Amino acid sequence: MFKISRGKTSWFLVKQTDESEWELPKTIVRRGESSVRSVIRLMGEQAMVTAKVLEETGRTAAVIKLNGKPVGQRIIYYLMVFKDASEILAFSDYQWLDFAKASKKLALKKEIQILKNARDVLKEWDRTKGKK
């Protein structure tokens, strides 16, 4: 997710727990729910943020432990524009950072690449939106 304030773009990073690394926000898709709806729900219910999904920025896979057993997960990342927020409570910590600082904070190389993809998608979105 990004926001533009005073002409500068900032990217939203979170820590799930005090011990976790900085990451891009993500959630699990519930049965019968689309992946787009799940990220809107995450930002609304957990972060108290209103955001609009613009476009997908990439996909990765991960393995998590569920009840002590490894489970494969598909992760879909979306470019979202920040609209409004009240107090952000669901994460241990969060920061709005410029691209360079956000890239350095992210722990996983695949998330750094997703952030680069998001920046490129945003540039293209701005370029094509400006022509309409």
C-alpha cells in the first residue's frame, strides 16, 4: 500500500509481532472470498485503513506451519492506494517509508522485488492514467 503526501510517495510496512521482521502486509483468503476482497478486509478490519486496490504486483509461494504441519501458501500482492485511516491497531508496529528506506527494511528478497514491482506498476498507472 502506498500514499502520496506533499508530492512524495510512502510505502506501508508492518511488523506482525515485536520479534518479527518488517514485511508487506498480508492475510489469508477466507473460503468464498476473493483475494482482492481479503486484502480490503485486512486493511479495514485489522489496520482500520480504507484503501483501494489498483492492480496485482506479483505472486510468490511460502510454506507456513499450521498445527505443526507444513502447509503451502500462495501469496498474491496488490498495489493499494491509501484513502483514510483511524488508529492502526492490528500490527505490532508499522511505518510509512520512502522507497529506498522501505527496501532496506524488508527482510525477504522476494518482498523487496514485489516492492520494486509495485513502484513500477504505480509509475505505469500514473503514466497511463495521466493520458486519459
